[in-house]
Amino acid sequence: MKFLRSVFSRLFDSLLRHIELAPTSDRIILRTLFFIILFSGAVLLYNINHEYSTETPVRGGTLHEGIIGAPRFVNPVLASTRADHDMTALLFSGLMKINPNGELVPNLAESVTVSEDGLTYNVVLRKDIYFHDETPVTVRDVLFTLRLIQNPDLKSPLRGNWTGVTFEEISDSEFNIVLEEAYAPFIENFTVGILPAHLWSSLPIEQVPFSQLNTEPIGAGAFKLVEARRDQSGVIQSYILEAHQDIPNPSDIETLEVVFFETEAAIIQGLADGTLDASAYISNESLGLTLEHDNITVIREPLPRVFAVFFNQNKSVVLRDDAVREALSLVVDREEIIQETLFTQGVPINGPIAGTLSALESSEDSNESTDDRVAQAKQILQDAGWLENNQGRLEKEIDGNTETLRITLKTSNAPLFVSISTLLKRYFEEIGVEVTIDQFEQSDLLQGVIRPRDFEALLFGLDMNRSYDLYPFWHSSQKDDPGLNIAQYTNLTVDDLLEESRVATSSDARTEYRIEAATTIANEHPAIFLFQPYTTYVVDKDFVIPSMIGLAKPSDRFSNMSEWYTDSDELWNVFRQ
């Protein structure tokens, strides 16, 4: 290469010398031709480079992430707060993970094979993955973690997901997970992070929550902890993380600094002055402030959460009338609710399935005006026999009694629910329904209203998982506490469909069963389905981040950190592997 540079240098110098020795008239022409050729060559090289090269990530750069709250349990078995879950997602890896297409793919596992009866999951681990202390990940670590979750003395938030599950160790890299009953969505639990048994197994169970490893963790995740910075009182202020190299496809972002804040305002200021690059802790109300900065991108992805007004027909004769439930659902302006209460950060839904499966769009949220919907809803009630009395109230004879069209709506006193319930009251009163709103503290709502099913109408949100399993929320066996069928909905056809969806081995078949069940539920109006909220992630435009699809919770945004980058280079395709 040095020889070639020397040759080209001598040729270039010789050419310039001949131009300068030419007669004056020729010299001007030769100089002009020389610079034209030089410019044309540069343009040609640029176009060739642009046509035949690709932007390729290179390792480097630092991402500064802002989080509200201080971590307490950076431990996949005990994590409970958003800060805990975010850090756990960065520092730990599970058997499987969510890829950019929203699909579950092997992570620590090399393969996961499900038996024909759906009861046994055979797992083979990769042999090229290590914890941050350079110890290989083995079956011992996986089974230690899962049995720790099952231990009733630890009270892990994940214990219910692994109840009744047993394990069969085959070798250091292979084992079986055995279920009592087939349950296709069970594989979603395989994303739980794995602890290093050699560091945790010697601790008595009562000491696990107090171990220093909960705040200075060692995992096998995309990043490893380099430094935990604390204030004078010992509270963690920030973590310095580095990309973990002892895994396949390590992150191209070299360093990650996670800074913990007490307020959203401090994060917004950090994004504005450039000391922060990213955060998932900006409220819907404040997103406009961050969008004022040209260097900011906002990534939005629907979460599998369904907000709805659930009807308890056992508590209200009025709500047993199909026409009443249909009219109430029809008159609701879902777009306005999302605009006014979520500041546009949500998706309207008309059925119990959120996300890509909510192909239940009806005419309810078409381009019809509010006046049209109100008129249609009033007509539905009138056709069903609800007529005005002398006081202008709607009445109807039901089972020999005169019933007035009134409902009591119970909900949380949290600002979001207060705002939604105010709009709902307005919609319902526009069609002649008398509405009383009762608001409760969240704990009182759960214990005194939801668990005993003591309500006529309930405004509430259901947190589903990525599989959109409707069984816990709509199967008749779950209609009483501790089941989650809070509307106490009963339909034998739906029961059969939901049971089939749980055991079907084909994902297409499971989807078909769920959509059929969801369509039936939507047509019977046991609830008014309102919206599915977005999770939002604000990030500097200098960082390239792949699509985020199929997230179950905000911390899942880190599932594909190996695909993120900020530094890059142009590489000719001929040199790409």
C-alpha cells in the first residue's frame, strides 16, 4: 500500500509539472481540464460509494438514559418498580427475548421445543454465553432462578406464573419444563432474566431481598455494571454500564449511563440541554415540550392494556337490556377520550383484544358526527321501549316494575380515570341516562368494589400479556374473585373458544379462536371498550433504533439493544460479510 501511494504521488507531481511547463495559452486549458477531471472523478467516486456501500454500525458512543425513581431490586425475581424492570432488562437475559418484529426468539436458549401435548418444553442452552463475571450460563443457573421464583417464602411477583411447574435436568445445557395442563401462552414467561447461581445459592432465603447484589447486580444481559454512583446517604444516583462482549451479537453502543431522577421536569431539562439522550418517563402531557427540540424522536408502541367500562348485569336490571348497553357503547367518542385524556397517545378499540388482533373495528367510530351517534343511540333506546315520563326521564317496564334509566359508574380517583369518567358522564347524559360517579382510592377500589363485584358499571384497565389470552378475563370460570372476569360474563360458546385457544399448538389457530371469541364478546356489549395506551420512548435522533413491536411492558424496549447504534461507517458491499 505504501508503494502504491508513492507511485500515485509521483505520477500526480509529474502531471502537475507538465501542466505548469506548457505554454501559457495551453496551461489555462490544461488546468481547467485537470480540475474538471478531478471534480468529475470525485463525484463519480461519491456516487459509486453511495450506490454500492451501506451504512454499517461500528462500536462506540454513549447513551445517557433518564429514569424516574431509584432502583431497589435489580433482580428479575424481585423487580417491582419501573426502575427495577428497566435495569433488569439491561443487565439480565432470559431464555427467550422479543425481536424487532415482536416475535419470541431464543436468547440464552439455543432451542426450545414443545411436545405434541403441549405439556413439556425441552430447552437446550447456548454454550457461548457468559455472565458478566465470565462464568458460563448453565442449566444450574436457570433452574436455581425458576425454583427461587417458586419459593413461597420469597414472595416473588412472578410466582403465580410458575405455580405447578416442574423441571427435569438432563445435562449442563439441556432440561425440560413440565406443565400440569397445556397452556400455549406459557412460553411468554421464558423472557425472565436468569441469576448466576454461584453468587446467590449460598444465601438463606430470608437474606435474598437484602443482598447487595440487588443493587450491584451481575447478570448475562447486553450490558454489565461498571460503576454504581451514590450520593452521601448511599442512594444510587447513576449506573455506568458497558456493552457485554461475551454474548453473540453484542451491542454497538459502547457505554450506557443511566441517571436516576426524582421528577419528570429534571428529565425534560436534561433532554433539552443535551445531558440526556433518551427516556421513557415523559408523560403524555409533557411530550409536546420534548417535541419542541429538533434533535428528538418519539417512538410509540401500543401496550397490551385494555381500558373499558365493565357492566355488572347482576347488579343492574337496566344494564341487562341489550339495547341500553349497545346505546351506551355507541355514544362514546373514543377519539375524543384519547385526545383529551391521553393527549393522542392511544389507540381506540371496540373489542376486548388490543393491538394487532383488534380487527373488530365497527361503525361505532366511523366518520359519523357526534349528533349522528347521539341520534342513533336515542333511536335504539326508543325502539327498545325506553320512553320519557312527565319529568323527562327515560323509563321502561321490566318484569312488572317501572325502571328509570340510571347507572352508577365506579372508578379510581386517579387523574386519568377522573378525566375519562367526566367525559363518559357527558356522553351518557346526552342520550337521557342519569349518571352518578363514585371515585375510590386504588386499594379501596380493588378490595371493596372489584373483588366483591360490587358495582353496576366500572371504569378500569386490564393489563393483558403479549399473547392476548382472553381466558382470565372472559371465561365463565373466572367470574368470581380471584378470577379477573370482572363483568361476570358467561357464554358457553366463548368458553369453548377460549379453552381451545389455550391448548392450540398453531399460532394461527390460537389467533383464529381468540378473534372469534372476541367478536362474540364485542357483539354482546358486556363492556364499553375504550382504548389501548401507547408506551412512548423519547430518544436523540443520533441514535438508530429498530422497530419496537409487541412490547408487553415499557422495559421491553431494551430487548434489542444489540441492534441499536450511534456510530457508523460507510462500507462497500463487496467487503461486507
